[in-house]
Amino acid sequence: MKITVDFEECLKDSPRFRATIEEVEGDVCELESKLDKLVKLSVAMIDAGKAYNTANRQFVSGIRELAQQSVKDEVIEVSGFILFDQAQRSIKSQLQTFVKEDLRRFKETKKQFDKVSEEKEAALSRNAQAPRNKQHEVEEAASILTATRKCFRHIVLDYVAPSVGNLLFFFSSPGYDLFSELQPLMKHLCGQLDQLVVDAAKEKWDMEVKHSTIRKKDYSNDDTKLEYNVDADSGIVMEGYLFKRASNAFKTWNRRWFSIQNNQLVYQKKFKDNPTVVVEDLRLCTVKHCEDIERRFCFEVVSPTKSCMMQADSEKLRQAWIRAVQNSIATAFRDRSDDSEMNERKKSSPSTSSLDSEPREKSLKGEGALQKVMAIAGNSTCCDCDQLEPKWASINLGITLCIQCSGIHRSLGVHFSKVRSLTLDTWEPELLKLMCELGNGVINQIYEARREELGARKPQPGDPRQEVEAYIRAKYVDRRFIRRPSDEELKLKVVTLCKQGKRLSFSSEPQPPRAPPPTPKARPASGTSGGVCDMRLWGVAEAAEHQPASGSKEQVMFSEPKHYCPGLQLYWAAFTRSLPNMAEALAHGAQVNWINTEEEKRTPLIMAVQGGSLVTCEFLLQNSASVNQQDSQGRGPLHHATILGHTGQVCLFLKRGANQNASDIEDKTPLSIAVEAVNADIVTLLRLAKMNEEMRESEGPYNATGDETYQDIFQDFTQMASEDPDKLNRF
């Protein structure tokens, strides 16, 4: 019987180690019963052998008297006695000694192991419960835990030592004496015995080295081997003990064995238990530190449906687990991206795509997206810590990030930052344009305008994560470094945007005439590639052009607007397609769904439609603009895009869930407007969207993606609208 226990598992005291111990204990119990049986059988065999020897001796005497045989028979007789005498010494005596002494010592060691194990669990719980504000309790709990851990390790090594290995020696040595005359067999047996002695000495030496390692080890932090291994053969990339707070009313803490496997976070109490899944898909979760509770070393894994509070045994282990979860999230996104790329290659064919699939994939994925974004000034380093070659981005801010800062941004929540990989994810053309029109330089001019003035230090690569996270929260959540504009500066900026809008309105190149829209009130004066806003919107700009240059009291005041605010800046910046001004307005507190009550309750998104820019609409939608918010005429962004014939914007709004069945105050839906305007492309898009919606409803919730042909056609329309909008101007 050979007991083998992995030394690393022994040190970690993992459920796998506990399961091995239980298996060995069961084997020892079974061995004990079999040995008892064997002892009884050997006694019976020896007694029967003695009786056989007596009968055999009598039989041989009879033969000797009859045939007067030679001494040869005497050798047989003596060999028989030797055989049973050796059997009695080698089997009966040795087995009885093993059962009475060695197994008894094994059971006593088991009792010590169970006792010390319970003491260790109690010390761990006491250390975990020590409040951070009572230092003497923390030190006392830590010292008790250190002593208990060291004692536990020594007991474990003694417990798993091969106590039954010498049994082979007990059986083999008498056999060697008994069959010394059998040279071929004895030569082989001697080699085995020599190897057994060497192996036993080596195992004894290894055990001494392990005991020495335990004596030298620092147990103030039980930092067992704990690292992230994405290529692990078992599929488990990370595992270890953590305290988990229960979701019941008592909020009790239980120690469980956690592991990250198959893009999931799971835990189990015993090795043979079925794992309990905490997070189904790591791509949908985030992880963050928790410093606002009494317990130390806590962190939280948050998913869209629930959150799980956990506690590590030390700060080092907490950081290791947080890094492991963050790396697992990144790996999950990479794996999903690779699968999506393979599926798209299988699906792509000339019959389902009007564009060449290979150039599109090359321009929207991997190195293509990275090169385009990195070409913007300031994007070659991380926006928040200046780490070289960032591979991540925040698509609603338009900045590039390193892996550490991207994890911190993800923990802020999507209402602050939406993180995407530059190399692993698919990038739509309008998103790439958004990233190219903003960039780290533009955003840092807004969000770090007063950083040097306030004396705040910007993090550098290699700084502790806590410092980087504190800086990012101060920058984007608290907006501590933003320079707030004065009323005069804000007024001047709005007036300038109005003038730019007016110049854009009247300098656009004319296009072929469109069929008349259904309502003359909304019809543009002249067709433009970007669309024209209604002329009545320009009261502000007209008044601005006739103002005196000086700031005297005789200055002509605007009839509208009556007051200035960041929302008004966002409103006009959306029309003039100025993403830097839009980002600045949002940073200054503008509401993305701000309503201009003096202009038919229009929103910045409706003004972006009027301005004709697809990337402006994308920027507002990435910052949580409502795609169904209506103006005073009952028209949402989809209505306005249909009236102006902006096919790319129609595609975008339909993909973002715009309600194509909504009616304005004249009971006109986008489809009826497109039919009256004889715009075949938009009619096709709206009808496809309607069919796809009906198909999803009929097939139930298990096929929520809709028709693949519909998805391919929408992708082609979006690509064409972004890269070559003239192809969509068909009448």
C-alpha cells in the first residue's frame, strides 16, 4: 500500500487534499479488516501445517522403515519445518505487530489531525472576524493563527507519512532467508529490496526537507502558491479558500473553496460536491475592493443579477483574486471574439453581403482598429497612467486605456465608462470614427484642466492599483479636475456654435431633389448631404450676428434662449457635429436627454439627426441618450431621420431598439413617412425590422437574435452609410 499526497495540496489544505485523506482513511480501515482476517488465516494455516508436519513425519518414518531411504527424505522433512517456522515468524508475528502497533499509531495521529484541523478553522474564523479598528485584537488573532498553521502543517506531514510502507520489508526479508539457495529469484528480489531501501531513505530525506521548509516559512501571511494560469490542463485557472457572505438575513460568513473555470466563478464545500455557480458568465461581471465594511481584505464580484461579497485571508491574496477575476474577464472577451470571428467567416458569402467581407473584417477587427485609433495624437499611451501601447478603450469617452485602468473603468459602471478591447472586439465604423474624433488629448484637456493647478499627481505605470483607482474616480466620477466655465464663457461658446450651425446650414452642397415629405413644416429648404435644420431654429444665430462686439449694456440680447446651460451647449454642438464640445458639455453636467422647451422640446439626439452626422448620434447613444424620446410634434429621432432620408441613422436607431410603430401627432409612423417620400431604402429597412420583430415574438424567448439575413443586411447598410453615404442617395 502506497500513500501519495501532493505536497502543494497538503500545504493549501484544499478540498482535493481532504478528499484524498478521506480515501486513505477508508483504505486503512479496509486494510485493517483484511489484515485481521489474514492473521486468523495464517494462524489456521500454521496449525494445519503443524498437523501436516506431524502426519508427514509419521508417513516418512513409515517409508524409511519400509524402504530404508536415504537422508534425502530428511531434508524434505527439515524444509517443511523451516517453511512453517518462517511462515509463523514472517506472517503471523509481523502482521500482529503491524495491526497492534502501526495501525494504532495511525489512529492516534488521525485524532491529533482532526483536533488541530478544528483549531485551525477556529483561528481562521477569529482572524477574519477581527475588526479593522481594534489593532490589539487583530494582532492577537494573527499570532494565534500563525502558531496554529505551523502546528497543523507538521501534523499533516506526519499524518500522510507512509506508515505502512515497511510492510513489504517485513514480508520480503524472511522470504530472502528462506529461499537463499534460489539464486535467480534471490538476485531479482535483492535488487528490489535494495531499491526499496533507497526509496525509503529518499522519502525520509524529502520528508525532513519539507519539515525544514515549514519551520523556516513565515506564517504571518498564509500565501500559498496562488496564481492565474489560463492554460491549466484541468481547466481550473485559479482556486483557493475564501470567506463568502451569505445572502440570507443574518449575513453569515462561510469558508468555501472557490475556483475560476470555464469562464465561471464557482465554489464548493467538499471536493465531491457539485460546484455552486456564483457568476454564469464572467464577461457580464466586474470586481471591486470593499473598504466600507468592518471586515478586512474584502472584495465584491458584481453581475447584472446579483453580487457576491468575499473575504481573503490577507491583502496579498485579495489582490491576487481581484487580478485573476479581471484577467478572466479579459480572457472571456477574447475567447468570445475568436468564436465570433470564426462564425462570421463560416457565414460570409456573396449572396448575403453586398460588401466584400474580407476588407470589412480587416478594417473593423484586431490590428486594423488598433492602428486607426493609435494614429490619433495622445492615444499611444494610456489616458490615465501613461502606460505605453494601451490595448483597451472607453467608447463613450473616446479614450485608450491599459489593462489595469480598463479594469478600474469597468468597475465604475457603464454609466461612467464602457470598456472595449481594441484588438479582441469587433468595431463598427461609426465607433472607430468616434474614437478618432476624440482621443486622449481632447478628453484630458477637459477632465484634467485643473490637475496641475490643484497639485494632483497623475499615476505612472507600476503605481499601486489603489492610487490609480482613487485618481480615476476623482477624475471621472467626482470630476474634481474640470474647469467650470463662467456664464459669459458659456454664452460665448453657445453663440459660436450657433453661428457655425448657420454656416453649415447654408453652405451645404445641393443634392438631387427629394420627393416632398409629408409635412411642409419639417421639409428642408434645400437637400444636403447632412440634412438642414428648420429655419426658425436660427433666431439665436441671427441675433448673434447683429450683436455689438463690445459687452456694453446697449448690446442686443437674444430673444431666445432665455438662459444658458451645458445642456444648450450639448444641443447646438450635436447639430454642428462637434464631438469635443459635446464631450465638454457632458463633463460640465449636461443631461444627455436635455429638452429644449423653447424649440419644440427637441433633444440633442434629434439635433444630431438634423445635423446629419452618424458618429454624433453614436456618441450620444453610447452616453445613454434615449432613442425614443419625442418632441412636441410626437416625433422621435427615427421620425426625423426618415423625414430627412438619413438611411445610416435609421439603421442605427433600429439596431438600438427604436420603436418603428410610434406615431406622431398626425398619426404618421416612420414607415408611412418613408412610403410617402418614396425612399425605397428606408422602407426596406423598416419592413425588415418589423418582420424580424414578429419572427422573434413567434419563436419565443429562446431565439432572441432574429433572422441572420436581417442582421447581415443591416450590417451592410450601416457600413455603406458610414463609408460611402452617396450610395444610399437613391430616389
